[in-house]
Amino acid sequence: MSERKDPTSLASDSGRYYTLQAGVILGGLVSMPITTRLLSQYEYGVMSLTFALVGLGTVVGQLGFGNATTRFYAQHEVGGPAALRKFCEAMLTGALMSSLLLTALAGIAVAYVAGWSPGNSQVLLALAGIIIVTRVLHTVLFAVYRSRHAVGAFAAARLGCQWGVIILGTVLLLRRPSAAAVLVATVAVEAAVGWMCVVNLRRAGILRRLRWSWPIIREAHVYGWPLAFVGAAAIATAYADRMLIERYLGLDAVARYAVPYDLTAQLAQALFLPVQTAVLPTVFRWWATGREPEVRRALSTLATNLFALAIPVGALFIALNREIVTMLASAKYRDSAALTIYLLPGVFLNELSFLFAVGLRLSRETRAAALISIAGAFFNIAVNLVCLPRFGLPAAAAATSATYLVVTMAMYRWSRPVLQLHIRIALLAKSTAATLLMLLLVVGAGPVAATLPLDVAVRGTLGAVIAGGTLLASDRELRRMLAQTFATQVAS
């Protein structure tokens, strides 16, 4: 059974994952300066392309088994410990088999059909293949932790992967600065963490052995394989432009594009990923127990609040982006900060898209989600093919945001019959007004400290206090909700 009963508040449950995300953010702040400074622009570009392939291979290789674990865990939990154990063992077995098969096929396609060959391609592809298999298994293991609301175990696994790679990767990079060193560290650390997760779940009685159960795997496959294409399309949208940039402009241009994109993505994940991590298992549990009206009210409130948060944070990040890029990635990437204004709207919207697509998952219309995502990926590639050679990196950034906007709108159009969101426009208007006041004071003040890190910290904190304080002072409903969330957290 779950380690914790149904949460009484989505906001309270999300708050548990923000503590985890603080460690993830810190890891990102530590890792980027290390890799950008120890690696040449060429090697950083190679690393970026390789992890793009890893990301694509992971979402395709899992064939949706991780998503299916989250979606159906609560239903099998009702059947008792034996039924739940059978379900989890079948999910892990299916994920392992699909990852091994599709990773082998993808390796052949990339190496011999696409002719991908930056750096030491055979070593890179072998290491990438191992990482893909490991991460596919992680999707199931982490989904079990999320569904059990085992936040501590989930956090330990996530942070263990990230910080283990940072520490071991730094040691290897100091000995030999290359993309391969980062991949070796990733293989060693993520394999060790995966094994410890299996041992932990065996002790909890959730896993004992690999098990084949065709009815369970078939149900997961029917629901999950379209989501694998959704994930693949999302990776293609996020990284296909890097492949095209490499072809048209070279690997140095990939690095200049990747730095602002990755920083923006890390900010978006810091803001919204904890919410998604907490919300989806809870929503599926509530929906399975007939609490549909609560789901609709809670998600509408959540969407409104997240948009109200995104407006000032995004504006402050754009205003200070040149300083942030220089501080974290070094002065050689300073000019690439200009791309952020094109990237940020789309990257933020992409991280929020789970709110607009959850209706498709609740109704199991995952094929529609796959078709929309694939169409979006082709749209992104087409725009880049036309505009990238003529307009350069800004065209790739603008194409990314345009694609995410179109895909999110289409997802919500298909989801509305199941789950229609009601956004509180008044709160968004107040958030916009607070943002304008913040920019007037923070940007107008100019640099306020002698050193760059201190200046960014002071102005960023000042901006957050101004925007947050103004918004709270102007909205009674937001104050009431935060007070209730705080009281729930203290009581738990």
C-alpha cells in the first residue's frame, strides 16, 4: 500500500518536491560552470548532441512503461500487495526488454544510417546506449516511488544521480577534459543508483524478480506507446534544431545555442517540475476514486497560480540573463544570452503543458497526444530548415517557442471535453502589474554590487521580494491559499 494516504492538497503535495528541486537547482548551478570551463566549445557541443540522443532513446526505449506505471499504480494497489507486486515486476520487465531492443536498433540506425560521427563515435554510442537502458529502468523505479508518495526515496535517488555525476565527472574531467569523461561518470553513477533502488523496493516487498505478465504489459503498452512518441517528439522539438545548427553553423554554434536553452530549461524545471511530479499521481488517484470535480477545481487553481508565478520570474530572468550567462557559463557565452527572450516563452509553456494535456491521459486518448506532438516536431524541423540558414540562431529559438505554443493549444483543444481549465484572469493582471513595477525598480537601478555574483543575487532577491510582495498584497485569495498550504505543511 502507499506509504502515505491521499494528500489533502495538491499544493501541499507539490511543496514536498520543491525541497528536492532546490538540490537539483544547486546541482545545475554547480555543473554548468564546471563543464563549460573544462570542456572546449567543440567538446561541449559533442556532449550536448550525445545527451540529445540519450534523451530521445530514453523516451522511445521505455515505450511508455514509466507513464503507465504512474497511471495504473493506484488501480492495481487496490488488489492488495500481491497484485501490486505483480504489476510493478511486469512494468520493470517490459521496460528492460523494450529498452534493450530499441537501443540496439537505434544504435545501428544512428551509426550506420544517419552517419553520426562527432568525436570518438563508437565509444560515445556505446556509453549512450548503456545510459539509455539505465534511464529507462529509472523511469519505472521512480514512478513507483512517486506513486507511493515516497518523497524521501525519490529525492535520494534523483539527487544521488545528479550529484554523483557532478563529483565523479569533475574528477574525470580534470584528468581528461572530454565528453566521454562525462558519459563514463553518468554510466557508473546512474547504474549504481538504479541497483540501490531495486534493493530498496525488494526490501519493501514491491519487487522480488522480473516477471512476464502479458495482460498487464499489454494494458501498459496500449496506453504508453503513444506517450513514447509524445516524448520522442518533445525531444526532437528540443534537440533537432541542435542537429541542424551543427550541420549549418558548426559545433561551436551548438554550444552557443545550448547554454541559454539549458539555463532556461533548468529554470522552468525548477519552477514547474516539482508540481508535475506531485500532481499527476495524485490526479490519477483522485480520478480513479470518483473525485472528478475536485480534480477540475484543483487544476484550474494550480494553472492560474503557476502562470502568475511564471510572469515575474520569466521577466526577471530575461532582464538579468546577460549577467547570469556570464556568471555561470563564462564570458565567451555572453552574447548568446540574447537568445533567451526568444526561448523562454516556449520553454516555460512546454513545462506547463502537462496541465493542458492531462485530460488526454485521463481519457486514455494518448494516440491523439502522440499525433499532435509528432506534427509539432515536423513543424519545428520545417521552420528551422527554412529559417535557420537565413536568420541564424534567433530563428531556431523563435521556432522552438512557436512550436510549443501550437502544440500546447492543440493538446488543450483535445483535452477540453474531459478537463476544462478556468483561469482567474484577475490574478494574471495583478501579476503583470507587479512584474512591471519590479522591472522598473530592478532594471532601472542598474548594478548594485561590485562583483557579478553578488549583484545578480541582490537584484534577483530584490526583484522577487518586490513582485511577490506586491502580488500578495493585492490578492486576498492568493494569501488565503498560501496560509492554508503553510498550515497543512506544518501539520504534516
